[in-house]
Amino acid sequence: MARGKGEGALFQRKNGVWVGRIELPPDLNNDRPRKEFSSKSKQVVLDKMRETQRQLEEYGDLPRQQVQLSRWMRVYLDEIAAKKDRPGTLTDKRSINKLFIEPLLGKKRLDKLTAADVRRLHKVILNTPKKQKDRDKDPADLPADTQMLSTSYAANAHNLLSAALKAAVREGYIRTNVCTRVDKPTVITRQDNSLLPQQVRAVLKHAMESEHGAMWATFLLSGARRGEVLGMEIDRYNGHIMDISWQLQGMKQDTKFRDDFEYRHVTGSRYLTRPKTQDSTRVTPIIEPLRLILDRHIGDRTSGLIFINDNGDPFYPTTVTKMWARMMKDLKMPPVTLHGARHALIDLLNDNGVSEGVIMDIFGHTSRAVSQGYRTRGNLDGATKAIETAWESLNI
């Protein structure tokens, strides 16, 4: 009869040495691993076997000290993260792993990772130029104002490594997750990442005269996210509300989708996907000025995406971000990000005393803390009316 995992065998060799063997669960390196003990004392071997059996009963396995981080990261990404992450998120994780985690720490065994290794990962990322073309240059030759990768990127790398090590703990390869001993990089929040009322007014005036004015007005007056605006379809708009149940994302055409991931291929590398959470699937009100702008923009079209480029194709999301940045520069405004348009509307609603629950409904937030976190404090000289009257207060 075959022995079960952990039951073990005890025997004495011809030279008098006692040997104990315990079979372990299969691991990455061996389908039938086993732990072996030997001693001239039978009792010593028995004690070691009992301790091993106790650990197996408590943890289900023993630490797998021989596994390298690089091998485990591939297992984690391919077999664990791939089953729960959205395709775009998984792509970002693979990129972080390929660029930083594996090159820096991949050769180390899981059980040999230290807090110093994690801090080194942070330091290297925060001292890596954001622009790819600057990364091969000698640091001494870089201009003083060279932009480095953000604390947000470093925090994402920390989160990825921590999640992978947490899974390794769960599966018995290590006992502890070393990332829990190191403070994660603090994400620096830009307090000025919003538009003041007078800036909203200037952008809207400019938008009315620009080729893509309807799109910019939608960003400013709907509170929708970038992918949500670019994914708006004519047949989900009735003149009063917009059904935001899909968002446009750019992904590689060879992206592998989970069986339960809902998506629609539009063209090339652009896809319509469902929002991350059920709370993000919602309808958003379209106030009168925006309705007039959208109706004029849509014209006699009856289907398809509302916003398309000059070739009649969907915008690539990052292209729109760059277009917004150029417009901010042309208008000689601070470098407020496109997401700052969303912040600006939340500021107006907050300044007008709109309840947190209503703001959560409009913006698809899952908690009050998220809505409150979007508010840019100091913009208290904004409009005094809610979203329906905000337009009037801008005097456009």
C-alpha cells in the first residue's frame, strides 16, 4: 500500500545508521519530493520525523527553500494573477516584473529575500528615468530636471512583489512575506490636480471652437472617466442620461482574456470592457448644455461610438491624454491631468454642498473615502450651484 503524504518510513542501514523519509506534496521542481533524516540514534530520527509531520499537519507543506523568485513570479503571474486580474492590470504587472523585479531580485531564492532587497527595488525604480531613451545614459549626464518613475510606480512594484510572496506563503514555499517588514513608498498626491472655475470656463470656451470640443465638454461636465467617455455609444444615450456600462481600453491584440472577462473587440488594439466594479456600471446625467453639444456632435449618426478620430476609428486612450496635455500647454495653464477634469466637477459639487451619496452615484465611487479623496481643497471660490446650474455660474 502506498503511503500518504507525511506518513514516512523508518529503516536502519547495514552500517547501523537510522534513516527516516517523509514524502511531501509535489512542488515546482519535483513531482515526488521527500524529506530525509539520518542519525546513529533512532530516537533523534523519530523526533525529527514527528516535528516534520507536525509542520505538515499545521501548514500543509514545508518551506520550499530552493525556489528562485524569478520562477515563482512566472508561476504567480501565469497561474494566480491571470485568473483574477483584468487584462490591462496583468499586462502592467508583467511589465513591472520584466523591467525590475526579475532583473534585480530574480536569482535570489524566496527564503533568502531580505528587507534590504525590497528597499533596493524601491530605490532603483525611483532613480530610473521615466523616458525610455534616458535609461541608458550615465546618471551624471542626465539634466537636473529629468523626470523619474513615480512613487506610484514604485508602490505598484511593491504591491506586486508582496502579493506574489503572500501567495508563496499560502502555498508553503516560505513562512513569511518580507514585504510586510518594509514601508511601501508613499504615493505623492498632487493637490493642484484640478481646474479652478475660471480655468474650466477657459477650457470650455476653447473647446467650443476646437475640433474635439464635444469630447472635452463631456469630460468637464459629465464626471466620467477617460475610458468611459471614449467608450460612450450613441445607442446608450437618450438625450438625458448616458449608460456607462462599457469603457474603451487599449490592449495588445494578442492579449489572453479570462473566460469570465466580458469584452467587445472594436478595432485593432481597442476594446470595450466592463468597468472594474458593479458600482462603476451606472448611468450619468447629461445636463442641458452638454445635451445640445452632444446632439450637434452626433448629428444624423444612429450607432457606433460618439467620439471618433479623423479616420473614423476610436481614439487610443493615451492619445487623448496627450491631446489634453497639449491643450493645457496651449492655454498656458498648469499641467493639470485629464483626470483633473473629473476632480474639478467633484470640487464644484462639494463646494455647492451636494451630499456624498449623490456624488458617489454620479462618479461611480464605491466608498465615501474615495469621493472625499478626489476633492482638491482650496478651490472654495467655485460655483455655488449644483451641476445643473454650474454651467450658468461659469457665464459662458
